[in-house]
Amino acid sequence: MPDTPDQDAPLPSFETGLEELETIVKELESGDLPLQRSLELFEKGMKLSKACRKQLEEAESRVEILVRKGDTVTAEPFGSEK
């Protein structure tokens, strides 16, 4: 399949992936697609969704909260439970 993304292909940016997902959803919601095209779009949408979710999880793990402790400011990982 020529439209199938290569496993080694770079992932689109989060914003680009989200825009592509929105386009896919609109096209699927039109309801005027042949079954094969609907399945191709669905599969592409699932891959984009997974890639976007992964990017969000990676971003969350990189976010740090600055905490003031006495006279110093330290960084702590976002979402860390004490």
C-alpha cells in the first residue's frame, strides 16, 4: 500500500497530527465513502491518535513544577506523588 506510513518515518508534530485527525473525522462523518476508504481512514486515524497520545505523555513527563523551598527554587517532576 503506498499510503501506508513507513515504520521508520518521522512522526508528525502534535499539531499536524491533530489537524490530520480532524480532517479524517470530518471525512468519515460525511458518510459518503466506500467501505475500503473508510477502513483506510480509520486505520490512519488510529495510528495518528496513538502517536498524539504518546507525544502528550512524553510532554507530561518532561514538565516540571518549580517549587519554592525556603530561599531556593527547585524543580520537581509534574504529577509526582509524595
